[in-house]
Amino acid sequence: MKPRIHPVSRPVVFRDRAAGVAFLTRSTADSDRRVEWEDGASYPVIDVETSSASHPFYTGTHRVLDTAGRIEQFRRRYGTTAPVGR
């Protein structure tokens, strides 16, 4: 790797405001606000609205769309047509 062209990576705390969960990871992002972590050290903190702790896909609370029902509803409303090209 070439020296002096890559951004500095540092430990940063990301705090999910919706779930009340925080996790420490490395990032190039920086913040003026700091928080004291479980190890007693102070790290920059970045507040996020959604993370894997609160996103419906990862928590298992996402809704599955009934695509087969939508297709049938479309066919009832507009009818079916013959396949194109045959």
C-alpha cells in the first residue's frame, strides 16, 4: 500500500438511538462528541437511526409481501393475456 493516501482508521462507538444499543468498531468517521466505553477509555460516538439491532430485516419483524396474491389480484382485475412471441 502506498503511504499517506489512506484515511486514518480509529475505534469509534456507533450508538443506535432506536434500540438503545451501542457497539465499538473501527471506522474512518470522526465526531466531536465522545463517550466513555466499558473498558474505561473515551471514544468518539456517532448516533445512527437504524442498525442491525433495530432494522426489521435483522430482527425478524419484517413483513413478507404476498406476491402471489398480488399477481392473482392483477389477473382478476385486468385479465390474462396470451404469451407474447409464440
